[in-house]
Amino acid sequence: MKPGMPLPKYHQVYLVLREQLHEGRFDTGLPGELTLMAQFGVARVTVRRALSLLADEGLIRREPGRGTHVVPAHQRPPVPAALAAAEKAQQARLTGLLENLVTMGLRTRVKVLSVSHLRAPDEVAQSLQLPPGALVQKAQRVRVTREGPLSHITTWVPDTIARGFGQRELSQKPILMLLEDAGVQVGRAEQSISARLADAEIARHLDVAIGSALLAVRRLIYDANERPIQWLHGLYRPDRYEYQMQLSRVGSIDAKVWISKELSAHFH
């Protein structure tokens, strides 16, 4: 883990594992303590404290003599109302976002790490409004500028849409252009922005230290008929990427609010 960070090491491990659990990374089972110790470069007591936090949250179940098991998403306790409200408040509908993303895709290089077709994890199926067990294309890519790695992107697209493109096409064109080539009329996007700590795999791809803070973006794109067509998880280096949003005040004197007028992305 990265030294000198304000969070204790066990909490850093907990945050990384928690994010991975919500992404469905451990549907086949959580790595053992020795594996986690090697992955994060920490002592066993650190790993055990992190696992205890996950168990307290109802994300895993620890059984003496039988090991640690991941609790299926549908059996986990509901997200507290306050947290759910905070997450919902982070979401923004972004004017001009889609055009901006295509421009960025054309001005950077991409390395396709993997493309696979699999049954959608629960969270993915729910976000894309697919029936349980529906097939999706999962693609992982690293986008690079002249300065080096910029972002690690994971996308899920319904298999019925993604059949027309694969690893070769994804390395040549932005995925939004591929979706349009497949006959999809791209409509709008909803996006949330938060933070995440880099795990060992992401740190290696983005050339940062394990535990480094990253800008975490989740983006759900709809077609013109309000059907979800792509769900994206993006992890960006904050030293090479930033969002800028212009805000305007509207409403009467006693009820003025800020609304977004335009958003742009800058990278270097």
C-alpha cells in the first residue's frame, strides 16, 4: 500500500475490496488471506481487520473452519437510506458529454486488455435492465496519452448489440462510434463521479502506486428510446484528467439553485 496516506492500511484494503465486491469481481470466491497479503503487501492482521469490516457490512460471511464466502448481491442488506440519497445526489445528466467522449477517444490511444462474453452479474443486469443471466460483452481497456496511461475503462454492453464488434474494432474506434455503426441511436447519459483507491491490477496498468487515489466514473448510456445500451466503470489518474462544469443560478430569490449548463473533459 502507498505509505503516508491518511487512511490506515486495513481501511485502504477494505475500501478496495468493497469496491471489487460491488463490481462482482469475486462471484467465484474471495482470494485467501495469503493471496490478499501478497497483493496488497500487508500483514495478515491488516487483511483480517479489512475482512472484518466487510463481514460487519454483510458483504462476506466468515465461517470458522470453512473459510470466507461472498454473500450474493440479492442477500446483502440494503444500502442505508442516507447513503443511497447521497449517491443519487451525485448523479448528473451531462450536456454535450457524448460528443466530448468521442473527441477524447479520437485524440488518445487505447490498449484493449480483454473482451469476453459472459452472463451479466446482478448489478450489471440491473443497470442495463436485462433479465437475470442475460449475456453481455465485457471489455477492459487502458487509454493512453503522450504523457502515459490516462484511464482504465470497463464497459458492459448487451450481447445483442455488441455482436458486431470485438477486440480489433475496439482498438480502432471509440465504443460510441461502434454502437452507432451497429445501428444504435445514442441518446443521453447519466454519470456519477466519486473516488477509489487503486488495487494491484489497476495500479500496474495506470503506472501508480497501490492505494493511490483515482477519479472513479460510472456512466450509463441510453439510446433514443430510453433503453440502457452501455454501462461503464472508468478509473482516471487525477493528475492527467479533470472535469470542468459551468453552473448557472436559476429560480426566484428565495429558491435559487445551481444547474449545470455544460461539461468538458481535459486530459494531458
